Amino acid sequence: MSPELPLSALDPSELRELRETVRDAASESGYPEAVRALEGSDTGLDADLWRLLAEEIGLAGVGLPEEAGGLGGLAEVIAVAEELGATLAPVPFVSSTVLAGQILAACGEAAAPYLERILGGEIAGPALTDSRGLWDPDSISVSLSGGTASGSVRFVPFGTSAAFFVVAVTTDDGHQVAVVEAVDAEVTPLASLDFSRPSTTVTFDGAPATVLTTGSAGRTALDHGVDLALIATGADALGGTQACFDMTLEYIKVRTQFNREIGSFQAVKHRMADALMQVEMARSGLERITWSPSENLDADASVIKAWAADSYNAVAAEAIQLHGGIGFTWEHDAHLYFRRARYDAAFLGDSAVHRERLAQALGW
């Protein structure tokens, strides 16, 4: 049975302070502008920023079990993911702490040594998606035999920086969770539209593997981790959506045509009103999940992933359009957010995939 993530460990003022701390750390490190320097990087990681966030501020343990040294619950996970998304910080919080960490947290005592490593700042690579980048239990590509793992997994985030991989494997006992050390895997970088979200193909060729689950526990742990990662990705998308809206609002107040600020034009007002609707609907969905999640976590996760991803794509595209000529240049930050929007939309399945998943979860 997967662990029940607490809603929050902080009061509202402490949660605001956490948000401010995360945003200030990323902003003072130069983000979002510094994302440009990652173009062509195999790691796509700001190791210094991750060290600061993970080890000194303690973000590597957000949402993980308190007995393992973790901190907080769902509200903290969403708050941190949103602030990192607003600044486009190139760190593996969603993939390592949330996705891999929550899978491990659901694996029981056997996973304790690996949770400690995540809490210490090591990066865990979640290797569980199929060739389309989706979590589909029927398409697991790694098999386990005689204590060794064989197979290849595409779209593993931050794979070149991972110390170990949390792997979905097929065994005679069903779908299970295994851990493979990075030194026993072959990692091949993939081209990524978003410089700050690197992807890799990870190949296991008879790699020694430690199996952490038995029976139905493996599938339960994997589903639990994926659901929490979908919600965190929705929060990342909300942070970026709000940033796109804010930068566009400031621009239309100062950009003039025909001796008037373009924000005074009725057509621009309508477009900004539509954009604000996208922001607020995504925020409302996340706030409901934060404070009163339903019993169907998989349904909640798919709703917020589909809505937030679509909202991010729409508002990021609108930001480019309303910024006019400057919005189409490499020098403007709008295209960096557009890249993240496309990555968030594809990660663990696009909105069409999750609308179908929602229908199945609700028995429609």
C-alpha cells in the first residue's frame, strides 16, 4: 500500500517563506536568463544551484517520509515545483525528489538507503517510461532475470547526472521496482527542446539490480510516484504560466502604438483576459488538489496535468505574440518559457493521454 502524503507540515506564512526562499535562490543564480548558457549541455543541470537547494535548503527531501528525514507534504511539493517552474530552474526536483523519491517512499524499508542518498543531494533517474515517454505498465521495456536487468528506457530526465536509476522492471512476480547504479548503465543524451530539462536513453545490459518490491507492491509504488509527479509537473506549468502572464502584462503597459499603450486596445484586453482565465483555472485546480484531494489521486493527477499543460502552451504562445517582434527573438525570455511549456506538456503524456486516463479512472 502506497504511503499517504500529508497535505502540509507548514502554516501559510511558513509556506510563503518557503516559496520566497526557493524563488530568491533561483533568481539570484541568474534564472530564467541563465538557461541560455545550457544550450548544448549534456547535463542541463546547474549543479551549484541544486547543491544549494537540495543540501542547504533541504528541497531534496520535500514530500518524502518524515522518518527518512523528509519534510512536508503535498502543499510543499506543489509550492516548490511552482516556484522552480516560474524561474525555469534547471534542477531535478520533479524527476528525482518527486517521481523517483515517491516511488521509493512507497517501497518500504528496503528503499531506505536510496532515500537517504536522495536526501543527501544525489540524483535518482526514474527509468520507467515507454518509447513514447509514457508510463504504461503494459509497455515496460526492462526485464529482470537472475538479479540482472536488461532493456532500454527512453526519455529518462537528468540521466547523465544520476547516481542511480529507479527502474520499472518485469519479473515472474509482475511489475516491480528495482535500483541500478549509474556505473552499471549506459547513458546516451538525447536532444531536448528545453535546455533545462535534459533527456537520455538509458540501457541496461545484464546490469546488477536490487529489487525493492514483491507482488502487487511494485505496481502500487510506480503508480503512486507517477501520480505525484504529474501533480508536480502541473505546478511547474502553473509557475511558468503565471510568469508568462506577468511579463506580458508589464510589456503591454509600456509598449506604445499610435501614441497609446497597446494594453489599452480592446483586442489586447480580451486576449489578456483569456490568458488570465487560463492561469486562474489551473491555479484553482491545484489549490483544490492541495487542500482537499479526492480519493481518486490518479484522476486528480490527470485533470491537473491536462489542464495546466494546455494552459501553459496557450499563455506561452500568447506571450510571444503580444510581445510582437521582440517576442520572436532568441534574446527574449518568452521562447525559454515556450520550450518548458512544450516539455511539461509531453512529460509522462500529453493532455489527450490524460483525458483518456481520466475517463478510465472514473469508469466512463
